[in-house]
Amino acid sequence: MTLFYLDSHSFHAQPGETVLDTLLRYEYPANYSCKKGRCRSCLLQFIEGDLTMISQRGLEPEQKKAGLVFACQCIPSPKMVLTTPEPNDLYLDTPIIEKQVLTDNIVSVTVGVPEDQKYQAGQCVNLRRPDGVSRTYAIARVSAPGAVELHVRRKVNGDFSQWLYQSARSQDLLQMQGPWGFCHYFPGLPDDTLVLIGSGTGLGAVAGIAEEALSRGHRGEIHLYHSARNLADLYQHKEMLKKMLLHRNFFYQACISAESEKHEVDGKRVRLADPLELAAGRHNYDRSHRVFLCGEPKMVLKGQERAFLGGVPIERIHVLSFDYRELRKHPRTWV
């Protein structure tokens, strides 16, 4: 057992437990989401003790210098001392500028951001409600100077996503942390072939990356694949088809997995197919490709492996995994 302290409370960690594991075992109120050292919902302030490198892996240099650590990755050392950061040290106030319901399950939320800070489609931000509940979302597009758009699917047991869909209103005040992440457009290589694959609302991020590439005059081909369960989930299908007509180097393909809708896909540029297999079959992956994967964790992991084994260098594979706290008794499997 390892004794450590958080906010003047003492805890005894069992062998192999992280700080977050111990707090949850004690039923101590702890904010968290992905438990993988990505979403930054569980950040704590390190005061003293021995700190392992993994506790800060992936944080920005200024956050490391400030002593912030991932509770979900930090293995406590004897008599380690931690505190909970003040929200104002991590978050900025931000208003909801606009809210638009896109489908029965997806809402677009535009929030204000500082105009002097750079935000890009495919990066992540944390949103925090006044009651302290926070969640991580991907930036779908930078809609205007000082504003970013997020696409959110409401989950059956999702406290935050249900609130955004049903109750949140324009001018409601939130707090925001970010941005971070490297799943965004890189303008230095305009002749790269871009392959973008998004599942569910991951479409928002990859479509935003494609939009930025086109706006910057990208010369190489841009291939976007959207994976969904059924036709109703292809929530920007018409917009993507129009974009393909407007840009000669942009190509769009929708993929669904619902066998029951197989007879409805003809003539709609929709395939009953696995987008990862479809993309791998269409592209001879090599060093001229840059691959972007956004959405369900299993899809992202499988796609990353497929692209790497196909010949794309790992530094040219950019991923944004929608890791979240699993609320189902039987976790969903990606197909």
C-alpha cells in the first residue's frame, strides 16, 4: 500500500493502481472521462514526491512546467502530495454562440474562443459546465475568428451530451480548455494524397480538415470516407456531395453497416462496406499518403494498424480517438 495525499485527504493505493484508480475505489469525487491520458478531464496539481514521466506524457510544455499530471496515468509514490487545480487555472470562460440540431441525435454547437490563439479542425477542447461536469469534443471547423464548431452525438446515458442537445441555449456560459492534438491539416506538403476516415460524428473533424486543406489550395487528392450504421446517420451527406462537385481533387464515399438498408444505397454514393477495407483497396499506401482517422476507438486503432502495415510511415498517420467513459452494461462494438 502506498500512502499519498490529495487536498489534505490521505489515500492508500494498492500495487499497480493509479491515483485515479485509488480515488474511484475510495468513491472520492473525481472528474475523468477516457482514463487513457488524453482528454485532460482528470488533471491534478503535483506538489511533492517522486513523479514518473508517464504522469505528464502528452501534456503541453507549459502544463508540465506548472506541475499538472494525469491522475489516470500517475502511479503514486510514497507520501506524494497533490491538489485539485482551481478551474480558472485550467479553463477560460466561453459562451455558446450558436446551437443547431442536425439530426435526431446530433447537435452542432458553436462556442467562442480567444482570437489570438490558433485552433484547427481535428484538435480537441474540453467543455466544462458550471456544475463542474466536463467532456472532451473534437473541433469540426473554425467557423469564424473567435469561434469553433463542435458536433456532438447525444448518448443515452450521457449527462453532458443530453444537456447540450436538449437544454443548452445560446449565450449559456461554459468554460473551455484547449486546444490540443495533432490530427489536423499540415500545409507544408500540398501535394500529399490525403485519406480521411471518420466514423459517426468523427465526420465533423475529417470534413473540417478537408475544408482547411481546400481553403489553403491543397493540390493533392483528398479522399474522405464516412462510416455510419445506417443512412440516417450520414448527417452531412448532401453537403459532402456538393463539395465533391465544387472541387476536382476532393472525393467522398459514405459507408454503412446496416444490412437491412442494402437495397437503398444504389445511386446515393453509399456503400455497404468497411471504410478501412475500402480505402486500403483503393489506395496503394506509401510515403506520399497522409492518413487521418477520427471516431470510435476500435476503428481508429484498426485503421492506424492497417495504414502502417500498408506502408504509411507512423508520423504520417494522425488519429483522434473518441475515448469516453463507458456507461453501457454491454459496451458497443465497432463494425
